[in-house]
Amino acid sequence: MKKLLLSLIILLSLQVKSYSQESGLGVGIMIGEPSGLSFKKWINSSNAIDAGLGWSFSEDGSIHFHADYLYHNFDLIKISDAKVPFYFGVGGRFKFKNEKKSVGNSIGVRIPVGVSYQFATAPFDVFLEVVPILDLSPDTRVSFNSALGVRYYFK
């Protein structure tokens, strides 16, 4: 994890002429439930696919993977020197549990709702999201995830 954080800091300190977070691929980290790597690929100026791979600390721990289709609304929050889109979407989640400690793997539907802060002078964003989840297997139940993260955007 230390190497990942050091690599991210080095990438953020590089001088890059591309400052738009509404295109390209964003790669970063998220802290929360789950904690790990975060990815975002823009499809057009208001839609993106995001994904995460990390560790879930709930229920004896497990590897967590998710992918979501997101819609961004840039008109709700106005700031003069940055963009702050509100976003929501739908996606899926897979948890790969340690079979020795838990019942097994689970599959669920995610409905992420969040906000990101896109810096006007740097190629990265900071995001905060809350995600209701409907697990479908092995049991049907509702749970929540939330994360705070940062992503660096490559052109």
C-alpha cells in the first residue's frame, strides 16, 4: 500500500498540460468500505464507467470488485474555479470471501450516489460517494458502502 501511495504522489506531482477530468482514464485510491483502487473511464461529457478493486472489512473481510455506469449533473453545484458534479448510477458488486471464515461469495446490485470535485488546474478529482447495495446471492439483503477517494487522469 505504501508503494501505491508513493506512486500516486509522484504521478500527481508531474507537470501535465491536460487538465480535464471529463475525458480519459482516472486511476486512484478510495478509502472506506471498501478500500483499494479506483478507476473511472469517461464515455462522453456526462457519462462514465467506474470500477473499484479493494478490500472489504465487513463480515470477516473479503476481496471486493464493483463496476458502475454513472450519469453526472454539472448544474446542481456551481463553483467559479472548479467543477463539482453530482452523480448517480447503477452497477454490480462481487465479494470473494474467505471460505474458511464466511458463507461464501456474494453478488449484488449497487446504486452509487456521490459528488466529485474536479480541479481546474490539475488533472485529478476528489470524490465522496454513498452506495446502497441489494445483495442477491447467497442471501437477499440490503447494505451500504461509502468511500472517499482521489483519481489522477491520463489522456
